[in-house]
Amino acid sequence: MRTEKVSLWNVVIFAGSTISLLVGAGFATGQEVLQYFTGYGLNGFLTAALTLVVIAYAAGSFAFTGYATEFENTNDIFRCYCGRHIGGVYDYFSVVCIYASFIVLIGGAGATVAQYYGLPVYVGCALMAVLSGGTVMLGLGRIVDVIGMIGPVLILFAVGIGLYSALGNLSGIMAGAKLVEAGEVDIYRAGTNWFTAGVFYSGNQMLWLAAFTAAMGHRANSAKEAVLGASLGAVGFALGIIVLMCGMFASIKEVAASDIPSLILAAKIHPEIALAFSFIIMGGIFSSAVPLLWAVSARFAAERSRKFYLLTAALSAAGCLAGAFISFKSLVNIIYSANGAVGIVLLLFMIAGSPLRTRRKP
């Protein structure tokens, strides 16, 4: 029998790993916050609230199911919620969605290096592909340990930049939101309104979370520990979105057209802050790229097998090529929205059915 022990340290690590998975290129660069939240003015806070509720529920549910259920493969979590046949479709489609998201992250690394350092996009793409592929080859246990502390650091740094930008111009928050709502700044938006933006965004994040948080729950000492860690990670992520959104409102004219708006905010504080944040952004991209790439490789090959290593290398190389030749803004807008439409249907299955369709662990 497994105990009901709750380790505070494990809760922190699980929360950090959840945040690390969620932050990715879109959040770290500020591009997804701009498109899905800031772009809808004050209604962006409603988008953030919807996102919090959906992601906290999904993350906690996935982690609990991973703890309580025997899986031959963590992608079998889709069969728990959707049944054998629809779950099988989700299993394979989620692999496509997750890999597409990995390409977005690679593109984000290329855009960051290009905007701040003036280097060709392919340099950042290649660097991230090599780092993420090499880390995936270490296996899941090492991945959780490596990325568990990156997410909290990035969130704290992003929140700090957002707070500084917002507090330095409190009146600018409301003024910036009104400029957005009046259409006086041109922002590349995702969705058609605040609700569809929230649906697409949270649905995309659900597909990211499913296999990885289920595997994380499997490693927990108790169901409570797994659920607390995953849910707290979702809360921390949502708070980071809100703060960064406020910072963007306060400087909306400067950030609206930028590929990497968070770097614009950092540079307004001090050039050295922007330099430090460029490294932190790359760390945030890395922390999401690794578990996404792992989820795809682990679906088709056993960890530490020759097939696993070769597949990881091939996926990294292909992701590098795609990320280098497709616009980062377009990747965020198209891929995240398409993934989100599929992910939100999964939420309906989760609400309607029981997640415990496989046998419990002894």
C-alpha cells in the first residue's frame, strides 16, 4: 500500500515542473499573453480567470489519475477519460499537437536570439534543439529534477518585470487597456473574443499537461501530494499571466508589434535586466520543450533504448528546420488555437465521465 504522505518539497517540485511545462516560448516571450489576453483589453482578465479554472482542474485531475491508475503508457490517460476508441484517436492526435507545440518553442528560441542578439533565427533554433534533445535522452526522472526549479525562477522574474512596469505607470494600465479596446493599437489576436481565446488557450495547455502530469502523479507519495503540486503550479502560472498582462497594458504602444514583448519591458527597466531576461526566456523555452519532446519520443520508444535516442535526435532536427522557416507569431496563433479546439473537447469528456476506468494501483 502506498502512504498518504505529503512532502512539501515534492509539492514545490511538482508545482515547479507544472509551471515549467506551461511557460514555454509563448509565455516567456510574452507573445501568447499579448495575443490571448492583453489583446482583449480588460476582458483579458476574464480570459485569465477561465484559464485558471480549466488548467487547475485539468492538471489536478491528470495528476490524480496518474497516481491512482496503472498505465502501460502515460498517453493511455486519454483512454481513461474518453474510452478505448475516442481515447485512441486522442492518443495519436495529441502526439501531433504536442510535437507542433515543440516546434513553436523552437521558433520562440530563434525569435529571441534574433531580436535581442541580432543573430540569424536558425542559430537560436539549433541551440534549443540540441539542448532539449540532449536532456530528453537523460530520461523522465532527470527531466523533472532539471526543470522543476526553472519555472518558478522564470515566473518570479516575469512577475517582477510586469510589476515594475505596472507600478511605474499605474494609470497606464487602464489607459493601455482602453487603447486596445478602442482599436488604437494593432495587436495580432488569437480567437474572436475573450471567451474563445480562453477556450483555445486552456485547451492547448491541457494537451501539454496530460501525459506529463500523469507521469508526475505516478511518482508522487500520495494523491494529495500529486494534486496539490499540479494545481498550485496552475495557480502560479495564472498569476504570472495577470501580472505580465498589466505590465503590457502600461507600455502597450511599445510592445504591441513586438515578437518578444517581455524583452521590451525588461529593456525599459535596464539593458542589463534585458540581457539577463534573454537567458531566462531561453531557460523557460527549454523547460517546456524538454517534456513536450519527451512525451513524443516516449510514446513510440522505451527510454534509454537505441530507438528512443535516434527518434529524439530526428524529432529535434526536424523541429529546428520548421521553427527556423515559419514566423513565430504565426506558429503561436495557428498551432495553439488548433490544439486548443481539440483540447477543450477533452475537457468535456473529463467532466462527463469517470477518470478511473483502469484498475487502481496496489
